[in-house]
Amino acid sequence: MKTRSLLFSIIILLFLFNFLISQENPQIFKMIESAGESSDHALADKIMIFDSTKVDVMESGLSYVYIHKLIKVLTLQGAKNLRTIHFDYDTLSAFIEIKEATIFKKDGRVIKIAKDHIYDYPAPARAIYWGMRNKMIAYGRLEVGDAVAYKLKRKGFTYALLMDSEDERYIPPMKGHFYDIVAFWSSYPILEKYYEVSIPLTKNIQYEIYNGELQASKFIHQDKTVYSWKKVDIKPFKNESNMIAVSDVAPKLLLSTSPDWEAKSTWFYGVNEDYGSFEFTEEIKNKTLEIIQGAKTDLEKITRLTHWVAEEIRYSGLSMGPGEGFTLHKGEMTFRDRCGVCKDKAGMLITMLRAAGFESYAAMTMARSRIDKIPADQFNHSVTIVKLDGKYKLLDPTWVPGVRELWSSAEQQQEYLMGIPEGAGLMSTPISPPSEHYYRVKGKSALQVDGTIMGEFTIEMEKQSDARFRRIFRGNYINTWQDFFEKMMYHISPATKINNLEYTDPYDLSKPMRITISYEIPKYALLTEKEIIFTPVVATYIFWDRRLNHHLFMNLDEDKKFGFRTSCSRLVEFDETIQLPSGTKIGYLPEFEKFDGSGASFSSNYKENGNKLVFHQKLVLKKRRYEKEDWKSFQNSVKASKDVANTAIILKR
């Protein structure tokens, strides 16, 4: 009896405790209730009720960031997704402290997450092993209608340089300056997002809002200028297939105290020279001379060194070291380890180029997305520049293994910043002409009266088209190469027999790839009493493979609201001469519409020449990065090339 009474008393006390806590958070529960249900938000799994960030910037550039978020569970899937929330961070450049984590139950209870349910552990790593860590809040089981909240404090920046005192390690590399890039988009709905930054009065800040509008304010508080931006009712951003980076088209805020890109350029040059990133040892000098021995021109020397670094320095970041961030690791370390990330490969190439007597420096870029004019640190990739014939030339040893280029054309239409003594503004790589990335197929064949077709075709490729084929060879065992060609030919017909196969050495970059296949396909044509129906082999778009011809697998039926991208500009040309069976004549010869526009062009035709049929087709993909206005010509041109592959010729007999 006493036990029951005690248990009852405990239950009452817990009820009263939770009741009192809920009374302390009436505004929170009101916000949760008014946030609505999944049906109110296009069946979203969760909704961010508010996302508040406040940044306090010191004179040194060190920033203290305070984040408070409240998220409501709208579906069972949302409950699963919110069981845990993760935060990645780099211990050398950022500090994160989760101050508070709370569950607001739909029945009015408030549950504070205990410290032993907040974890800190090494982050999973692949290719880059720099000791990144992960913090995780384990909320546990949630129900539809619950909400989770957290408050955290962060200090630091995006790039890491080792410092001495505890807080100095979190000061940005460009001391005294502050920047931030704030996304005002989301994959799920946000009712309100607020961002505030307090900057010392001694600092000038420039900012710009891209791809939308934000409510903004500015006021003076004590010795700081306080800026704030807010956006309400943010709808989930809907991605399109093959679209350009979301950050290029969705609302965002960029802010920076850096005066201009020229200042960043000279600073970037200075930190690497001061650190001695590109000093070479006697061992490096000797290896450099060995590599360039016999080279007849400066370009040949540069080519040899670029491809040596590309092939011999494996992409694997073993050590962060004191040079992480904008300061490139010393060439001596990379040469010893024979591995590193993009900045290590770039630094190794600069070191060897200097050992060979060239003037060479580092540059930064942003792979696959745009760098805007506000000088915030919008970089994710490091490359090399070398002065040749009085002009700077871009080199990228990270992106050109197995590529007959020194700068990958998969990086065309991409901004970059050089770190040079005289300083430089933001620059952009030009469009690479499609003719430099040709994919040409030339064939001849003979169609027999029984439907068998015999023939031969040769594929010739250059630069990025060439690289795609090499990648398939070099990425697979030699004993699988024959199987690959057979599978590609089976696309034309499962009855295909390859009589002879010849190809250039995929490891020899001195000449373009060339592949010649002799084949025989029994019963290839469809026979009726009076007709022979077939599509010429080359017209079927030989090698129907996503890795080789990515554009064939794009969604061509959707409309585009945003720009889109492909792997590279490209020229595709098909030519075939078909010997027709004696005693036959053309019954139906298809004709195809021509297209030409800002994105692509297409033409295809058949011509009779005695008892032969001559086929020619040309597809030009004019860019890597396209505007939405380019879509119509691109869409029509690629669709047309696929239509040709599925359109038959009819012979009468």
C-alpha cells in the first residue's frame, strides 16, 4: 500500500514538474502548434520553425557564433530523420559547444537532453584523413507533432592555420578580416531564418544578396555596427536534373571585410612565400632534371612535370600539418609522402616548376560552382599557374591524370584567383571549343541479302572525350577490357561477333585514343517478303554508355527554370558508308530536322551513291555550363541524335 502511494506521489510530482516547465515555454508551444501539419507544407517531413544565427566579430577577425533552431516533426519519416542531428567540424579551425538540446513533446512535456546523449567522435573519412570530428545530439524516439531545439556556440572559420594560444587558432588566416556565406535556401520549409552580425566600428563590410530578397537592418550598438537579415516562409528548393550549383541560383548572402580580390591575391601570395611552401631540396631538383631531360621546349617541360605530379602524387591527405588552409604544404613533405590533396599536388608542381627555372605560383578556384564578386572565401580547390611566353597558364595536376590536357576543360567557365606578387582580380576560364573534344566514328559496312551486316569502324577521340575512354580502361583490370567492348556492341545486337579489336595504349598520353573494331552481326536486319529494314550500325550511336556519352542519359522532357551543365563542351561526328545488297533499292530514307542555337546544334542525313548509302551526323554541345535559355537547342539536338539511332531505313527488293 505504501509502495502504491509513493509511486502515485512520484507521478503527481513529475506531472507538476512537466506542467511548470511547459508553462515556462508557452511561446514555444504556441509556435509549434501554429506551424501546422505536413498537409499544410506540401507533405514535408519536417519544418524549421525558426533558424537564428548571431555572430560577434572581434578586432582580430575571430568570430563567436550563436545558433538557435527549432524544428517540428511532421511525419514518421521526419521523426526518423530527427532522431539524431550531426555537426561536422575541424578541431584546428573551429570549436563547437552544444549549449542545450531539448524535445518539446506534443503532449506539453519538455525533455532536456542530458550531456551523456551529446556525443563527440572522429568523423568518417575517405581519401582525406585530417582528424575531422563530429558532434551528435541523440534525441531518440520522436512522434509526429514533437519538436526539437538546440542552442550551440561556435568559434572559428572555414580554413585552418595552426596558431599558438587557445583562441588564436580560430582567427581567420587573413587576420583582422571576416567573411561569411549564408544560405537562405533549404531542402525543407523554414518559417523564419534570421542572421545577425556585429562588426567593430573600425571595420568596413561589404555584402550582397543574390537570387532573391531579404529584409535587412543596420544600427550602431556600443562600439559595433549590427547588421541583420531575415527571410520568412522559405519554401523547399526543388532541384532540377543536371542543374548548376544550388548556390548559384538560390537566395544567399555574401559578406566580407576584405576590400577586394586584389588584396586577397597578394595576401595569398605572401603567406605561401613566407612559409616557404615552394622551396625545393636537392633531391627534388635532381628528380625534376631527370623528368625534363631531353625536352625540346618549355611547354614540353611543363607538360612532363604536370603529368608526373598528376600520376605519381596519389590523391590522399594523410596529414593536415601546419600548412593547412590557404598555406600550401611544403613540396618536401609531398615529395616524401608521394600523396596529398589538391593543394599538395598544386604545391608539388609549383616546387618542381621553380626547380626547373620557371616562374610559378598557386591559384584557387571553386569547382562546379560560381565565385561571386564579393571577396568572401568561395574556394574548394587549389591549382597551379606558370608563366609561359609572358602570360600565366593554368595547370591542374589533380584533374588531369589520364587526360591529354594540362588544365582540365571540365573546369571551363570557372572563376579563379591567382596568388601573385603584383596582385590579380577574379578571372574566369573561357569556353573550350567543342572541336578540341571530338568524338568521331568512321565506318564502312556491307549489308547482305539475308540480313547479316559485316563491317568495321574506328573511333577517334581527343581531350575530355579521350579521357572518358581512358578512365574506363585505367579503372578496370586488363582482363575485363574485352568484355567492355562486347557489352557495348551488344547494345547494337546481342548477336554481335567482334572479329578484330585494336586500340592504342590507354597509358600512353602522347597520342589520342583510337579504337578499331571489325564485326559481324547475323540476322541484323528485319526481313519481310518484300523489304529489308535496318539502321546503319554507326547511326545507332555506338557505345551507349553513361560514362562515355552522359548527354544521352539526361532528362530531356523537363522544362528548365535554372541553368544546367554537362561534363564538357563536345563535338560528335558520325560517318558511315553502307554497301547495300544487290537487287535492292531505297524504299524509305528518313530525313531529319536541323537545329542550331546557343546551346547546341545538330544535323544528320543519308545520301544515295549508286548501290551505297552514305551517312553523316554532327552534334555540337557548345559549353559545359549553360543558361536556361540554352536548353531548347540543347534539348532538340540531343533528342534528335537519339531519334536517328531509333529510326530505320527500308529497302525494297
